[in-house]
Amino acid sequence: MKKILFLALSLILLFGCMKLKTAEDCNNLKDEDILEQTAWGENVVSTDSSVITKAKVTCWHTAALGYAAKRDPDSAADSCEEIKQASIHPSDSDTLNREYVMCIDAVANRMREPSLCEKIDEAEFEFEKKRCIEHATPPQSVCSGTAFALLALASSLFLIKSRKK
């Protein structure tokens, strides 16, 4: 009993200390901090801006999933929207739009909320929007009558087989 109580208290403590990324964390992310974290102790001489863009996209995507875990669809969608602004280079817009679509898909799937998929532009991402809706749509529940019928069939077969002996 003591082991179970200790395990339960440990799990409660562990989950109580879990900190999910928020929009504030991503807004406070500075380019210098990103470069410092990716340098691995080396002097950064020339690092292209893609490292910074990737770090910002990852932060916003993680924040969106954190909001989805908290069941806050508006903040999750807003975090995904910030992905589009993660780079100052116009040439990155196609990549950022694709990352945005993947973020919306992940959030909608996590929350089982197909209405979030409506934020995806159908003209540009028709297949991705359909896939998002398919991922986010909760599976149909199996009728309890079907389960009862299968159980009754199995028990009747068992009874017939036991009577033949």
C-alpha cells in the first residue's frame, strides 16, 4: 500500500511541475539566445537565418500543442498563426505556410476538433485540409447493442458446444 501511495504522490508531483511553452515564451525568444543555444560552445561566425526561423517555428508549434493540451483552441490557433511571421524573408513564406498547416493539423487532431481545420486555405492546401478534417474527426462510437449481440452469439455458441458433449 505504501508503494502505491508513494508512486501516486510521485506522479502527482511530476505532473504538477510540468511547464508547457506559452506564447510569452516564444515572444521572449531572442535571436541572440537562439544562436547561443545552437553554438554548442563554439563561436558562431556565420549562421544563416534558417536556424533562427526553425527555432521560432518549433517554439510556436510546441506552444500551440501546449494550448491544445489545456483545451484552449483559440490560443492554439493563434500560436499556429504566429508561425507565418517567424521569418522576415519573403522566400520562406511557402515553407512557413506549410508549417502552419501542419500545426493546425496537429492541434485539431490533438483536440479532436475538425472545425479548426477550416482555418486552412482550401485553394492552396485542399488535400491537407481534407486530411486534417479526417484526422480530427472523432471515430464513430460502436453501438452497445452490437457488443451485446456479439456477446450473446459467443455465449450461445459456447452453450451449444457444451451440450453436445
